[in-house]
Amino acid sequence: MRPLSTRLRKLSPAALLLYSYLAVILAGALLLWLPWATVSGRIPFIDALFTAASAVCVTGLIVVDTGSYFSPAGQAVILVLIQAGGLGIMTITVALYRLIGRRVPLEQRMAVQDVFTHTPRRDIYDLIRSVVTFTVVVEAAGVVGLFVFFSRQFPPARALYLSVFHSVSAFCNAGFSLFSDSFMNYRTSPLLNGTICGLIILGGLGFPVIFELLSLFRKKRNGRFMLSVQAKTVLLTSAVLIVAGALMFLITETLVAKADPSSPATWLTALFQSVTARTAGFNTVDIASLGDATLALLIFLMFFGASPGSCGGGIKTTTLAVLSLNTLSRLRGKQRVDLFKRSIPPETVHKSISLFIISVALISLALYGLLFLQEMVPTGWRSDRPFLGYLFEVVSAFGTVGLSMGATPNLNTGAKILVIVLMLIGRLGIPAFSYLLVGAKPGDGPHHAEEKIMLG
């Protein structure tokens, strides 16, 4: 029988990532299953597994209340799982290899490169060092900002604990909170809302973009800062989604809930929900109380999510940009997609279209499966909009967001397993799972005669 190290070396980067996440999820579930991890001393294993998967996949969907159900030791396990999932298992592995002076296997370097870079690069270790350093610095800054706020209401030790937990959870776009109602009691605080939003945005931009921004001074040419098309696309699309999302949230809720649009709290709430819906999962309003139009807006934001190489999920901001520009180009009769005076390769355009179609199909199948499983074993969830609630749940899991209309705690065992699989797919990404299912197939095979078919 071949040794484990030999079999690991034969794994593709996608398979290595999948098995790494599965191993950490299982280990986390076993730890949360132990008596010392919960206040009552017991938790069903499926709930421990769901919580571990949600933490490692930085989703934030919960079946039990994190702050009251888990002991401080259990909460610490969840925090470690969030940090591991946010940074990426392979990132931590490579960093540990370098720390102990061992050579990093090629497969693991390739896995990290697939996650954090859009073009091959030799300085993978510099990238990892920058990722870890940036994470530590930003989370530490978040701790300081949150401590200033929480120290006004809690003893110093408790305030520090809350600050550390929520800073890590926000930067990793996890959405786990130690408060039962998330941040609903703090919706009027500019300090807390601003700090959490800042952490979410920085964690959702993607480490490739952050790496470029940190390297700006080395790329200065002719007095101008040179950013790649990838970075420009991410920054512009993210800004548009945040601003447009906040405006649409404010408009729909003002018309439905008759909220005062001149109130600073209303603007703050709209901005917070626009940012957090992208993949973070915190909330300052009761999601189930929002109007249908607002929920549709949040589903749209959750579906596209954050940016490539980030802590967030979804089909990514760059996919939205390429799809939009491709549609615009076709309407203008152009065959080429141009972006920032550069032409996007046809392969990238085709990939974005395929990613969109596969994601919609996956969400549709998952929704059907969830409805089927819940009808087979009813759990008594009361809602006047059950279909919308389950659709919201599925998109939230796929986008690793964590927002919920209240369906999560009432899922049966089969539905929980389905959501766990969906969270894992959302965290690793459709391309990685596609590779695992069909493998790499170079070339297009034989070329046949062309024949047109009617469309539209």
C-alpha cells in the first residue's frame, strides 16, 4: 500500500483543497461535539457538523445560537475554524511549512496559486507572507476599533473578547456573532457599523487585489500607479454594488416600511446591509421583516458575492462585470469584450457564462432538494413566505453569506446535509468542483461541420 504522502502528491490542487477542507470540518465537528464545547454538555452531531462547516466555509448560517449555546471553549474552536477558513487551509499549511523550514510540496504551492493569483508568479512565498501580515494588521485594527465601542458597555476583558471574535468574523466574512440578534441593537452606532463594514470590505476585495495595492510603490511608472485590469474591475464593481445596493435598499424599505429617509440611522442601516449581504451575514435589521423587493435585492447581492481570492463566496464581482460587458457588447453588435482599454480573452467570457449558468442550475436543484426534504420531514417552520425563505436560504449558503429569514434552525437532518454541501461548493468555487467531476480535458476533441440553429 502506498504511503499517504505519495497519494497526496498525486492529488490535483482542487482535490487537495477539498480534502483539506473536509478534514478540518470533521475535526472541528468532533471538537464541538465534546461536552466541554457547549453550555449544556451535549449537542447533536449533525448540529456540530453544520456549525463546523459553516465556520470553515465562512458562511455564518447557524442552527443554534453561538453566544448562548456554546461555551467559551466552543466559541474559541469556532473562531479558529473561521480564521482557518478565511485565510484558506492551504495558506496556513504553506505558512507552517515555511515557519519550520521545510520545503513546500509543489501541489500545495499550486493550490495556493490557484486561489490567490490570476497569473502564475514565482514569489508565492512573498504573497503568502503579505496575506498573513495584512490579515493580522487589519484584524488588529478592527479589534482596536471595536474595543473602543464595546468597552463603553462591558468590562475590559469581555469587551476585548467580543472585539477579537467579531473582528476575525467580520474580516473573514463569516458573519458569526456572539449576540443573538447580531448587531440589531447597535444599528445607530457609526463606530461599530463603520468598523464592521470596513473589515468586511477589506476581507471581500480579494488578496490578489490587496497584494497589488500593497505593491503600488514598486509598480509606479511615469508618475502613475499601474493596476491590473483584475484589480480595477474588482474595485469598481465592488464600489458600484455597495453604493447601488444601499440606495436600492433605502428606496424599497422607505416605500414599504415608510422609514424616514432623512434619518442617519436609516442611511447607516442601508449601507450596512448592502455591504454585509455581499458575503458577511451580519445584520442590523430583522431579515424576515423586510419587503419582498428588498429580499430580492439581497438575493442578487448574495448571488454575486465578493471578489476572487477573497474570504467571500458567490460567483464573484468579476463574473458580474464580464457578463454585463459581454451583454452590452452583443447589443452593440461587437464580438469583442473590452475593459479598461484591454480585450478580455474569449475563454474568460465563455467561462463567466458557464459559471453563471451552472450556478443558477445548482441553486435551482438545491432549492428543489431543500423543499422536497422539508416536505418529507416537516419541522414546523412557520412563515407566510416559505418558498422565498428557502430560496433565500439556498442562495445564502451558496454565496457563503449567512443571512437567513429564520429557516436554518428548523431544517431537518437531510436538509442540513444538503446545505453543508452547498456551503462547501460555495467556498471552494464552481471551477474547483467542476474539475473534480470531469477532470482536465485538454483540447476540444474532433471538429465537426458547423450548422446554425435559431435562437431567441
